Amino acid sequence: MTTDDEPAGLRVLTLNLLAPEFADWESRRAVLKPGLPRLRPDVIALQETVWGNGYDQAVDLLGPDLHVVRHGGRSADGVGAALVSRWPVGTVRELDLQVTERVDMPWSAVVVAEIEVPPPIGTVLVAHHKPTYQYGYAHERELQAVRSAAFIETLLAGRDLPVVLVGDFDDDADSASVRFWRGKQSLHGCSVAYQDAWATVHPDDPGHTFTPRNPLVRAGTMPLETGRRIDYVMVRCGPHGPNLAVADCQRVFDEPVDGVWASDHFGVLADLRLPDHPPGRWR
């Protein structure tokens, strides 16, 4: 979001909510419901969000007036992923990421939506990427990254549109799958490059988003976790770099409110804007 005297921009948030069955949802809801609007995000990628049986968590937290694009699959208890936009949504495409028999999460997929951001930015492709989570599944996450990247390129079809990649990638910045996204290495004969918003603004800060500093991590299913940055906002690069600049990036919900932690993940909030000097042009 911007004011009249600020450059036009796009504010993007990713947040794994931790399914409501865990860690006193009503107390966490009391932190998230007022906290999310204060952040003023334009696009929100939610993971471990639930809908069904008369309850829609995204609508509960964010209100009925936003546009919600859900991953097609969800677990038996209604847990899945959703992309929420302040701006109208155009074409939506989804590709499942069931790349091997070991992938047992039905909402492991990438959803790519055309978000109609007001001028001067215009249409932006937003890709909500959700690979599998397990330790020891690096092979699957690598295959999923390559599959998602190729899908995005197909949907671009040569159009010079900004692409924002967002989600809980369940791998740290040094993993092969995330290095692939960041343009640090190729995988399976494929290479892409996306600018990592956090690393752009905080190059010397590991920025852990899943950390034992948060007691909900110690209380959860991975109690010996030592701390990783696994939640990302990235911008696709063309031959001369990204066509949206990272103006700012911060962690959110990374402190308790009256003793209550909002989730076992910290969120990542990035401000993106058109660059003063478009890539590929001589000033």
C-alpha cells in the first residue's frame, strides 16, 4: 500500500498460520485478526489455513471483501493454502506438485494468479508455491521447484509481466531448491533467477522464520528444530534483473502479544515498487 506521496507499490505477505487445532486458536486469533489489517498487505499467501464445515479462516481474519484463490487440494481436516488479494484476480492456474509417491500432502501445489494491480504497475503474476515439508525430502522439493518454475514460464508466454513468488518453501536459503529459485544453481537442466526480498534488504541476517525462539516450535512436531528461514517473497528476474524493486522487507508476528505467539512461523512482509530505472534500458 502507498500514500499519494510515495511511489506506487505492492505489499506482499506470506504467513503460515499453524492449523487452528494447535496452540489455542482463539488466543492466536485475537492476535492475528487485528494484526493483519494493521500491516495493510495487498496480497497475502496463507498456509495451514482452513475452510469448510461452515468456517472460513481467511475470511474470518481478513473480511469478506477480498478476493480468495485457494489451492485445489486440502487435508481431511480442511487444512490447505490460500492466496488473498485486495485487487481483482484474473486468470488462475494450478499445477499439483505430487512429484513422487512420497509426497502425501494433498495441497502441495503451485497456484499462479493474475492480480490486477492498479496502474502504473498493472497485471502481476503471483505464484503461491507450496512444496512438501518433511526432513529428508530435498529430492522432492527440488523436483517441485523445477516443475513450478517451468509452469510459471509457460504461463508468462513471453509477456513482460512482473512475477512475485511467495510461500512457505520448507527449505532454508542454502538448500538446493531455494538456491535454484535464487539463481545460485541449476537443477535438472533448468535454471531461473528470483530476487529474494529478505536477502536483498538484510544480506547479513539469516532471518529465521521457523525458530526455537518461538515456543510453539518447541511444542510442535519438530521440537529439535535449530532455526531456519523457510518463508519467502521473491521477484522473478529477466535477463537484466527484476522488474519490481524490493523497497523493504520485514518479519512480522515475530514477537508475542500479551504472551501469545500468533503462529509457529513468523511472517514475511515485502514492499515492492516499480524501479526508477527499468532494467534493460540505458539511462
